[in-house]
Amino acid sequence: MSPLDFLADLLNPQLAFLPKALIVAVVSALVCGVVGTFVVLRGMAFIGDAVAHAVFPGLAIAFVVSGDLVLGGTIAGVVTAVLVAVFSQNRRVKEDSVIGIFFVGAFALGIVVISQAPGYAGSLQQFLFGSITGIRDEDLWVVSITALIVLVAMFALHKEFVATSLDRESARALGVAVFWVDLALYVLVTLAVVISVQTIGNVLVLALLIAPAATARMLTDRLAAMMALGPVIGGLAAVVGLYVSWSWDLPVGGTIVLVLLAFFLAAVFLGPRQGVWAWVGRRRVRAA
């Protein structure tokens, strides 16, 4: 399928779900690109994966009772994040152990809840791997408003996030409420994950959160440039991934992730300063 054919399908009224999927995928990628910057800087990839598991019971309960998926996932993610933050204060058990216990337990609860819903197998597949056909008009508004809230919060707390990401102890000495900043970041990660689940799925959403920021990290050393590049890379991957999946009849979530992987590998090898090609070039210059 040529890009012009894809554009024609986007404008086809009989395929109204396709532009909705594109909008949700791009908006999700943009938000994840911004939030993911601090997830990568702080080495919080495990947190991102854990949050993706934590929102699942909320999504499952909302689905069973025909409620709002974003609201259900947000409540579940926030409650679990608060529990982790509280129980992590007990230094006898390390934070990663507490995270593993609570978030995996939340995911297991989601599996049990959704197993009670009619059409269990199809519903589970949609939650885990995403779907481009089940996006409603109201989902566009919910995703857009949630994305705006996340971006405004990221802007408002930018200095605090930077301070705690670079040096937590110095930030605490300067009077930054590190506990509440961490909790705010967990909540924003939760919101970014929830709005991304519908197109990319619960299993693969971590890639949308990590890969754009990690790719940008290979291209620049400046935080501002990284925060600008991450959303662009994620948005481009969403467009290309949806185009390829629609053209070849492939799962949209998996295709977007593979595009993100291709972008990351390209940055690893071709990055102007940190890439393998640049490193080889510097070695040659030194040898000469």
C-alpha cells in the first residue's frame, strides 16, 4: 500500500476507526516521549513495566462494569503507586522487591477479574496487545484531555523532576519534597501508560515509554533537546507503525514497537556523537 492509499483510507468514512487510532497512537507517543525522558534518566525502566502491570486490574474492572478505561486504570495505578511508596519506607525490604510484589499482584488481580467477563479471550487479547478497532469518539476526548493534564504537570514540575533525577540527596538538601515528587512522577507515568494501552497494549506499552527517550539519549547530551526529540521520535514511530501494520495486516502494537526498535538501533549505530559509527571514526582519527 502506498502512502497515498493509506491517506485515502484515513479519509474514508467507512474506516472511521483508522484516524481515531492514528490520533490516539500519536498523542500517546508524544506523552510517553516526554514522561519517558525522566524514566530513562532515572533508570526507572522497571517502574515503567510495573506501572503497566498495575493499571491492568483497573482496566479490567472498568471493562467488566462498562466504565471508563482511563479512569479505572488511573485509579488502580495511583493506588498501587501509593502502596509501594508507603511500604518502601520500611528499609528491611528493598524498593524493587516491594514494587515486584505489588505490581505483579495487581496484574494477577486483573487477570482474575477479566476472566469473569463475557468474551474473555478476545477482551484479554485486546488489553494485552492493543486494538485499533475499538476506539470510540469519547476516547479521543479522554485521551486528549489526559494528555494535556500530563504535559501541563510535567511543565509545572520540570525543575523538581530534573533535580531529583540528577541528584536526589542534593535535591532533598535544597528542600525538594522528594517523596511527593516521586509519587507525582509515578502518577504521570500511570496516566501515560493508560492512554497508550488501547492502541499498543499492556504488554508492549513499556517500549513506547522507554524507546523514544532512549533513542533521543543516543542523539544528544542536552536534556532540553532530549525532551524535544523523544516525542518526535515516538510520534513518527506511531505513524510509520500504523501505516505498516495497516498495509501488511500486522498487529499494530507489535509493529509500532518494531519501528521504535529500528529507530533505536539506527541511533546506536549512526548517532553523531555516541553512535558506533562516530566511535569508529574517532578511533581512526587517533590511529592516524
